[in-house]
Amino acid sequence: MILEHARFTIHPGQEQAFEDAYQRLRGTLLQAPGCRSAQLHRSAEHEGVYLLWVGWDTVAHHTDHFPETDQGKEVIATFAPFLAGADVNHFDAEPL
């Protein structure tokens, strides 16, 4: 399994709306092919910064397939207006 590590910076004043949108869309995200888990974490140090962890079967499930699915289109369209910045990386889920 692969862990998507997405660090999002949300436009000021939009934090609660973003969190609400995530809660509504989490089930949709989990229905995407290859998606195994999803967790959103609020930064303890920086206002408007979030960490989204998503477990995928493979990197390709996220990067190649997800954007073309109905689930991916809905999640991307819903999250995009909130994002002032994003940094996405993928990691092996197995600890060293």
C-alpha cells in the first residue's frame, strides 16, 4: 500500500467550510478504486494548514486513475476552491 501525503494550505477564513466539505466527501473518496483509507489532520502550529493521508493500493491508483473517476472529479472540484497551496507526495506504507 502507498500513503498519499497531501499538505494543503486553505484560503484564510475557509477552514471550517473545507473541513465540512471533507466530512461530506470522505465516503466518496473511499469509494474510489484503489482507495483504502483517508484521514484529515489540522495543523497544531499553523492556521489553515492540513495534512490529508490517503491509503492507495498503488501510486497509479491515485495519479493515473483517480482523477478520471466520478469520485475523483467530485473531490477535486470540491476541494480546489479552498486551496491556496498543495504539496503531494507518496510514501511506502510499510515502516522501515
